[in-house]
Amino acid sequence: MMNKPYPNLFSPLQIGTVTVKNRIALAPMSYPQRSPDGGFAEENLRYVEEVAKGGTGLIIMGESIVGSGEGPCGGKTHVDIVMLTAPDNRRSLWRLADIAHRYGAKLSVEVSHGGVFSPAQFNHGMPPMGPSKYENTLGFNRGDGAIVHEMDERDMSIVADNFASTIAVLRESGFDLAQIHMGHGWLLHQFLSPLFNRRTDAYGGCLENRLRFPMMVIDRIRAKVGRDFPLDVRISGFEVLPGGMVPEDVAKIAKALEPKVDMVSVSCGGVYHSATAERMAPSMFMPEGVNVYLAEAVKRAGMNIPVSTVGALSTPAYMDQIIASGAADLCNIAHGLICDPYLPKKAMYGRDEDILPCLRCNNCQDSLCRQPQKLVRCAINPRAGLEGLPDLDPNVPAKVSKRVLIAGGGPAGMEAALTASKRGHQVILCEKADRLGGTLNIAGTVSFKDRMKLYKDRMVRRVLDDKNIEVRLNCEVTPELVEELQPDAMFAAIGAVPAVPPIPGLDGPNVITGKDVHGREAEVGQNVVIIGGGLVGAETGIHLLELGKTVTLLEMTDNIAKDCAGSHHEACLSRLKAARILTHATCTRVTGSAVYASQDGQELELPADTVVLAAGMRALTKEAYAMGRNVIDFTVIGDAVKPGKILEATRGGFFGAMNL
């Protein structure tokens, strides 16, 4: 191919003394895990190699802290964060640079200090420090109740020197540039922000004063490493909360920094409030490029250095347009490069249809940051967190080609079919419905499921185009069919059915399941009561609210959407404010016009034109095992094992096919 499909996106970018081969960067994320010696873990190195192989021009590692953790000015925010100047870290830094450079990528790292969010237990018992004594005015609470130490000029000088020493280590370790974190609510942001900075001295008050300490940090770095080592500054282009920085303020800060740095990376929000966190890591309810206008505002301020943008970016054509329009010079992709590390290379060769589109479900961050296993997992990329392991490479052919029968064409069945085919097996995929997709087909009618629909459409196309896969629609797998086909191996991916609790009236004509809402929205009445407030009930409620319905959710436990990934849970709750939510409430009976429920000993009568049953699912495990009773190599996958999310379905299909 002689002509690049996206000439702007795949043009080089000059950042100070460094040339980046294209305009795609891996955005820094909470992905790093410490190795036993304190450096970047082996899984991080494998992931960087995958991203570099995939064609990304600039790789920016995330979540590292200045200093070594010693001394009076620690800024460590959690146990796994990497302390860049700790002596034992050097080997992993050199290895990272070597890996990135092997594939033509440039390497940077986001350097930060946690400030008020640096708990004493991670900083040798030292209290957190910041621009001002702690005030609970942002809608969050410090769990440890610590009082923040207000930094004096000696503290600032020590921290500035720590930043400088850290950048010097990066330069010596082969990094191409470094990113100074002045956003997302960390220490330098705290000084810039009127939400955090309540000082009345030379470091507080007007914007010029609030910028004084961050400028001190940049000056110390320049004194240490000189002007030829590129510095990138990351900043939140909008603080979202009332009283915070607005784009006009940030443009002024960027112009003030311009003579001293080589790029400004514009993000949004931060860790300090649920509303700001959702703009920092956009949910599925937000449009692609939700924060691009903030980078454009900085660009339009007359910047003469590159400005980068971030915010749910994943579509090559859109990113090419961003560069062409001058809204930004570089596009940062975060979760999209966990979902598909080969996105750049696929776009470069015009293979957009092969890109796995990030669903923005935030399973990746939830599994790493909120779950005890602390492992990155992606809903639709089963290899996420397991990159580079040779026994999990589907491109390695199986030793023996097998005839594989798969019952069920949902996400588990399609993933198993594609993986088995890639390994050289011959697949017969049977789906009893008239189309592939299974539970993914609900996405077609839901505004915030457009990414899921795109994923489903691409999976279906790949399956139908695969010469090693024979698809049989309107074909239910029976013992007779199994006997006829005589497969060497079989997967049962027949899913689950709605669980129907023993509640009088659930068989009435005004009762439908959460799944059946989709495609039948015209039949749904104005007053809707949803029985069950888990993920399905919550998202169905949001969908119906968008259609103008009056929604009541009944949930037996103490919280709505408890089975959602952490940040998605918060995003759901914010969009259910118009609904009536009744927790600790049990449905007792249903009539043609109302739902009756018990809450705290009181009986409630809830008007209902339509009742939506979202009280869970029942796995078809028994039925699955019955259909494969005569097949030696037989595996149940997906919801037929246990009702779950797309993540469990795709992982089950992938690992099952890899085990053939």
C-alpha cells in the first residue's frame, strides 16, 4: 500500500529534540505494578513491548512518584506505585527504554507527587502535604482522617529537587522525554487549583502566585538536565467543579509554561470527585473525544509547541481529523490500547474493521485498582495483562487440527470460534436464532452501547468471513446433531435465561424481561417498575429514562448496580437521579396496573404500565452438559457456566480454544 489511509495521524511530530514517528501516544494510566525489587514489573514490560509492536509512536508510562520514598516529602499514593529514583529500579527503566526503541517508539513516563492524597502508611508515617491545610469541600473524605501539612518553602524546595533528580535518572536510563504531572488533582495541580490552594502568601491567591511552585519545579529540572531533554506537562484543561479552573485559566498557564517546556498534554478533571473522575476516564455515556475541545482551547491561545489531547479516543478517522483541524498535535489513547495494542498498525494498513473497539466499561481499571487480585483484565481482549506469554499466542498453530463444534453464537461462542480457527482448527458454529451476537444484540437500541454494537458487528463479520468457520443459523444443537457431526471437540455456549422468582403476577402480559425491552421499546408504557437493581436493571433504567419514561427500581440489597465496575457504578448512579430508587425493597406481587413491594415493614403500591424483570439469570448448565454427554473433549463456556459479563464470556471462549 503506497498511500497511508490517515496521513495526518501517521505523520511525524517534533517534540523538542525528539521526533516521534506518528501522532499516537499511549496515555499514562494506573497500570504499573512494582516488581519485587521496586521497579516496573515484568507484566508492564511485556505490555510495553506489545504496544510498541503495535505501532504506537510515543509510550508514556503512568503512575510513578518522584523521589525514593525516603525523606520528609514523600508523595507515594499507593503500595504498588513505582518510585523512580530507588536504586534497584534502574534495570527495569533501561529494559523499558530498550524494548520501546527496538520497535521505533519513543519512551516517556508521567512523574508525579500525590500531595494531599499521599497517605502516611505509604510514606514512612509522614502526614500528607499540600498547598493548604485539608478542607473537606470537594465532596470526598480522606479515609484515614489525616490533616494535611501545609507546605513551606523548604518543603517546596525539597520536592522540586526530587523532581529534578527523578528527571535526571530518566535521561540517564535512556528515556526520550518525561511528563511532569500538573493535573488530575495531584500535588502540582493542587497548587494551581483554587479548589485546593487557599494560601494567602506568594504561593496562593492569583493565578500567577498559584503557578509559582510548579514553575519552581520546572526551573529545577531545567537546571539539572538542561534544555535539550524534552519536557511534557500534563494538565487538567477544566476542573469541572464550581470554583475550579476553567479553560481560559489553563490556556494562560500553558502560555506561561511554553518557554520552559516542549509539549502540553491537556486532560480533564481528576481523582478528587466522581464527576471529575468520569471526565478523566470517560465512561460509555460520554462521546468520543469529550475532552478534545480543551486541548483546542490551549492551541488557540497561540501555542508554538505541540499540544496533545486525550479522552476516549479510538477511531482512526476521527483522530486524523483532530490533527488535520489543528485541534491538537498528538492523540493519547489509554484504555483503547489495552483493548487493542495493535490499533495503530491496523489503522496504518487500513484494517479499521479488525480493531477491537474499547467498550469503556472500565473493567481494566476496576480489576487492577479495586479488586484484590490487582490484575488488568479487558472485557473483549482476553490477552490483556497476559501479553507476551508464548502459550497464549493464538497465532501459534495447534499441533493437531481438530473438528470443533460450538453451540451458541454469542460472545463466548464467537471468541472460541475465531481463536480455534486462527490455530488451524475446523469449526462448525451453530446458533439457534437467526443471527449471531447473542446478548450483544441488545446494543442496537441503546444510545450508550454504540461501542458494544460496533464490537458485535465486527465479531460477526470476522466469523462470517472466516473460511475455517461454518456458520449454521436457526440451528439448535441436539444430541442427534452431535452424533451426526462426530466432532473431536465441542463447546457449549448456550447462555442463560432470566431467573423468575416465585412472585404472583410475573406471568402477566405487562411483564417483560430486561433483555426483551430492547427492540420492543414501543410496547413499554409510561410508568415502568424494574424488579432488580443490578447492572441489567440499572442500565435498562437509564435507557428508559432517556426515552422519557418514569422509572422506579426495586432492589433487595442496600445499593444499586453493585455488580458494576467501580467507576461505571458511579456513572450509572449519576444518570439514575431522575429515577425513584427503592433499596431494601422486595416485590411481593404484580397486577396489571401496579407492583406491590415491602420495604422496612411497609407495603408500597407502585403504579406500573410495564414491569421489567431484571432479577438475575439462570445458567443453562444442566442443558449444556446434556448436549455434550457423548463428546470426550467437551467444555462449557460463557453464561452457561455462570451468568456474568462479556469479560467472562470472551475469556472462557479464548482459553477454551487455546486449550484444544
